[in-house]
Amino acid sequence: MATLQELRSRLTDTQVKAAYLLVANSFANKDEKRTLEEIAHECGITRQQLWRWRYDDHAFIKYVEALSDMRLAAYRDLADAQLIKLIQGTSNNGIPSIKALELYYKLAGRLVDRKQIEVDDVANRQRLSAEEVAKGLDELNAMLNDDNDE
């Protein structure tokens, strides 16, 4: 996987600026959000060019993704603190969250979802001989005939 520096080296300065503005916009509060036209104008490009970079330029897409991952990682401590509050019940009317406990144990590797599939190996079953099958059919026919006679 390419480093942030490697990804950055594949872009122009304008693309780098646009990437930073797009990520900042994604994390911005609702009242601070900007349109793509505003971001494009600040970068000195058209909205269509920005759109092409966002959906067609692999290096640009990967760079934006890497910037977003870095931004998200900055919230890790807050997410961990909130998880602990949910486990303790301090943010949920004093009631610990079972889902938070489950998530905690999954993150810690102490709870693993397991699925067991049982396979009936038909190939290794004991097969009936032709005589045994014929005898069984005769018995079934006899039962059917007895039922019809009544």
C-alpha cells in the first residue's frame, strides 16, 4: 500500500488542495458545509474537473481516502472513551449496554463469531444391495395392498 507521501507525489498542488478541502468539508458541521462549486472555485478549477478527480482519478481518490482515514483516526480516543461510558452505563441512564460489551470483547479478540457447518457425507454411507432394496419395495407394496383391501 502506498504511503501518503507516495500518493501525494502523484498529484498536482491543486489536487492536493482540493483533496484537503473535500475531506475538511466532509467532517465539517452542517452549517459550515460548502458546495462542490465553492471548493472548485477556491482551487481555481471547474466543478466538472473536481468531479472527474473525485470519481475517475485513482491517485486522487486514494489520497482523499488516506486523508479521511487520518482524520478518522484522530477520533479513536473519543470513540474508545464513549465505548467505556456505554459499558459502564454512565451515558445510558445508568444501564450498561450489552452491545457495547459485545463490541468490546470482539475488539479485544475474546469474542469470535463462529459458524459450524455439518456435512453429511453421502458418499461414505453404507449402501443397500439390490436384494435389500427389492425386499424393501416388496414390503412397501404389501403394506399398500393391505391398505387397499380394507
